[in-house]
Amino acid sequence: KRFKKQVKCEQKNRTMKKCLFTLLLFCVCCMSFAPNVDGLLDKFSSEKNAECVKVSRLIMSLGSMFVGQDEDAWILKKIKSIRVLDLDDCQTNVKERFHREVDKLCFNGYDELIRVNDEGEKVRVLMRMKKETICELLLVCAGKEDCAIVQINGKFTKDDIDKLVNQETGKKHGRS
């Protein structure tokens, strides 16, 4: 009797391990196939009337050599690449698909800075960090008319962002 109970217990343990392993494998597969920002940019950049611009690391480094001592030059030197997708001139069905895809988008690893939902127009500003450095800023607009993504890769600190905001706010209010 004791032997039979032990065998049954071992069989239950194996069955549990198989179930847990299958569940874990399923979760990993789902996460790997979840839509991401790069996939969304690639998918919609080929749509008719879509405007997609990518400024690569090489162009950004060449451009930063020519900005000289301009007051905004310091931030340009911290940007590695910029990618912009604008669907404003696309047909309504493309914008609707984009809106649905953005709703399904997986933002794991991003911290949300701002979320606005105004009469169906959704805007999100997100950032991705590595330790204390912001490595990506992401602006996602999805609505009936405005559909766009701006992805900025670089190495910024929170102090850099504060400095830029204060600098730009000062310009708007007549301060330099």
C-alpha cells in the first residue's frame, strides 16, 4: 500500500510539473509574439500615404558636429536615433487599424509619463530606463485624425529632461 501511494504521488508531481512547464512555455510564447513599438512602426511605415522618417545614429552623430555651441546642442549630442511615423494623410481604415494595434501594444518595460484621452484622441508619453539613464522616449498618438509615433533613443538623465523643459518654458515666457 505504501508503495502504491508513493507511486501515485510521484505521478501527480510529474503531471503538475508538465502542466506548469506547459503554462510557462505558453506565457513566454505569448510575450514574444506581443506587438511591440518597432513591429508597429515597421508594419505601418509601408502603408499608402504614410510618412516614416528614421534618423540613424550615424546621421545624428554627424549632425551634432555641426550644431556648434547653440544652446540646444547639448541635448542633440545625447540623442542616438529618432524614428517618426505619421499617418495623418492615410485612409480612415488605416488609422482605425493603427488605433486597434496601439491598444494591443505591449508597453512592458516602459514607464508612463503622461496619458491623455480626449474625445477619442489618445496620447501617451512613455520612457524606458536602464538604471538611472533614460534610453528611450516614446510619444504615441492614436485617434480618429491624429495617428503618429515618435521614438527617440539616446542617453538622458532626468536632470537633462528638467533642464530642457525649463529652457523651453523660459523661451516661451521671454526669458533666455
